[in-house]
Amino acid sequence: MPRGALSAIGAAAVLSIALTSCSSSSGPATSTGATGKSGGALVVGVTSDPDTLFPWKATQFTAVNVLQNIYGTLTEFDKDLNVVPGLAESWQASEDGKKLTLTLRKGVTFGDGSAFDSKDVKASLEKIMDEKTAAVARASLASVKSVEAPDESTVVLELTGPDAALPANLATVNMAMLSSDDTEEKLNATPNGTGPFTLGKRVPSQSLTLARNDKYWGAEKPKVGSVEFRVIPDESSIVSAMQSGNVQLAVFNDPLVAQTAQGGGTITVTKTPQLSYHALQLNAQRGDLKDVNVRLAIQCAIDRKQVLDTAALGEGEVTGPITAPAFKSDPTKRPCPTRDLAKAAEYLGKAGKSGGVTVKAIVSQGEYATSVNEAQNLKAQLAEAKITLDLEVLESGAFVDRWVAADFDAAVALNGGRPDPDGSYGRYFTSKGNLNKVAGYSSPELDKLFAEGKATTDPAARKAIYEKVSAELEANAPWIWLFTSYTYTGTTSNVSGFVPMVSGSLQYLRTTSVA
């Protein structure tokens, strides 16, 4: 897919995200071109083991990809990022936007055989909203005052005001609907969802196998009998496993590995632009980074194109904060649109740090392939501006633990993007956002802008608001946004029906078949 393809997506997505109404009598959108026998086993190569099986706390990519195939959400995204019905077959907003009524599907069951109904939705949403739960998507429900369940198939959300982002925010696995009887401890051992697969067998650090859920509510049942996520820490080794027939599908981050896979002749590689973004995340509550001038010095000292070229062979594009197609930031509208060492020195001087600063940065090794190369290039560039980047390389689970705890000065990170900017950043950069500790920055202006962005459903008005959000973020440099890139989905010749998504989701494993 060409680099410009992202800009073609989203007009329809914006309209469907708006808080109006939606209904459907069918299941989620599926690939109509997939054919093949029902059954068989699909083996997916992954570089890391899921760090949690509890969907409300999942941030690691592997965990998210596994859990979105086990659990269901009230709404879903189709392949074009339109918001479509999920466990809620329809929803309707009141005229004043202060009430959202959801009509639930009937006949849906959890993996343990228990029935799904409105009491499960009410319990799930209220627990996500409870600060004690530490759900990573809690801020996405900030507009919800109360949740009522007048009957088994109806849920009414009372809102503080219109929330245009809510339908899209309900579509993430961090908003998974759980049985009201389940607990985090129980689900971390035995997941229990309404999705197309159930947990089969897990061998920690080696593999996790999902079994087809024959009672899945969707119009089309999964085509394979099982999906095994096999942990192979190195992407090149995954290619070897695919060439030998032991793995049938994998998603690569390293373009060099993708080229190698494609060149072998036995693997088909599909290139897909991503909403996720590479960034140097700065913790504005730590040390010298409390000074905006130090953060701006770091921003001005980095040539983003050089990081992209060095770490990802130029496969991608320099980005601003917002990658969602309908709201996309202009990366030239920042204090230093190109590298400017003189400006960096000027900012350090304003901070009283002309002699330089040292920033400790954590780096994940294993979750995505380009991380260490990015970090080393950033370190080399910043050194020329008298900024020392002291790198600490961690395995993915340890990195996530440190990241969630905000136990870092800086983090070299690949962060997942979303179709709506509120879902992407409201939880980070608002004063009451539940991940604001991780972001380390908020302001009254950002609070005001994010509130305005949710309050209107007009696409043009929302775009103008999020342009201001982007400008505010760039002017204060809490993070240094670097680039967006691609994923490369490799499949062997006997695999068909998988649909890669710009969100990075593996939800279309449900339509994948193995001949």
C-alpha cells in the first residue's frame, strides 16, 4: 500500500464516529474473499509473550492482539476504521447528547457458557470507571455520569454532555465486556470472553493457543480450529520458521526482515501503513525535563528523517502528534520542523544548561524490531547538542512495567494510534487522564481543547480543535514525535482471508483459513 493511502481513509470513519446512532442486524464486517476448509491450525509467530491476560490493563502489542480475539466490545472497527456494531447491535443518542442508549445483541454467551446481558455491561463500565481498577482506558469514560440497565438488552449511559469520541473509544479491547462474576485474578489465569476464540493452552514464554469458539455470535464463525501464538524472539528466526512450514503468519516491524521474507519466494508480504507512531517520550515531571526549554532543545536537536532512514530504511514518514487520517497533524508546524543545533543550544542556554544535560532513557527490546537502532541514532544525534541520552535496554515486560509506573526520564517507544484523537491522547494529556502520570504533562488549555473536541460532532470543527491540540503539544514538547511506519504481514501460500489493518489489529484472524 502506498504511503499516501492513510489519507484516503477516514472520511467515512469520522462520520461513523460521531455520536449519533448506528444499528445493524448482522455480525462484524468480515472478509468476503476468504475461502478454505473450516478447521485446521494456524501458527502465528510473535516476538514476545503476552505480559497480561486481563484486557482492561493490556498495553503491550502482543497482549492486545491476543485478547482482542478472546473478548468482545460494544462497538468495533471494520477494516476501513468505521465504527460498526459489536455486542451492541445499535445505539442512539438523545437530542441534547446527554444520553446514549445501547441495544445489546441477544443470545450471546461467554466462553464459560454463561449468558451476556446488560448487567455485565453495567458492571464492566462501572469497574472501568472505578479508579481502583486501574483500567488504562478509564479516561475514555470521563463523560459518563451513570450506567443504567433498565432491561436485559438495554443499557443507558447518562453523560455530562455530548461525547463524539465515545462510540470509537468503546471499540478497543481495553473496553472489553466481562462477565459480572469474573475477577482480574481469575481472568489472568482463565480468560472468559465473548470473542471468536477461547483460551486453549498456554506454555509461558513459549506459546499461547486459542481454540475456535463455536458459539461465537458473529454471522461468520472462525475458519480455523485453533490459533497458536508461538514466541520466537527474533524476527529473522520467524522467517526461517515460516520457510520451514512451522509458522504460517507473522507481522514484522523490521523492513529488512520483510525484504528477506519476500525475497525467499515462499512467503507473501503485505505492507500496511500504521496509525501507531514512534516517539521519544519525555517525562516532564523529572529532573531537567521539567524545563520546557530543555525539552525544546531535545526536539530541535533531532533529525527525524535520519532516525527513520537509519532504523527503518526510510520506510515511513515523519509525523506530528496526531496520526488519525481525518485529524492528521502537519509535522512542519512545530518549533523546529528540521534539525537546528543552533536553536537547540539557544534553548539550553535559556534553561541555564549551556554545558549540557543528561537524560536517562528506557528502551524496549523484543516488542518491536527497530527500537534499539532508533535509540542509538537518537543518542548519537543528541550528543552533538551536548545532550547525553543514557540508554537502559529492557525486555518488553519490564519496559511496560516501568512505563506504566512512569519510572523513567525518557522512553523510546512505539505507541498505538487510534482513529479518534481523544482515544489516542485524552488519557495522557488531560489533568484527569488516567495515564497523565505516564505523559508527565497537562495544561488548562489542553483540558479545554479536549473537552471541546468531544462536545461537537461536526468533523470540520473537530479537525480545527485537534489542530490546536497538536500545536499545544509541539510547543511544549512533552514527547518528541518521530515517524510513522509500516507493518509487514507475512503469510505462507496455504493461508488466505487475513486482512491487515492500519490500527495493527489482528481481529481478522477470525476470517483467516489454512488450506
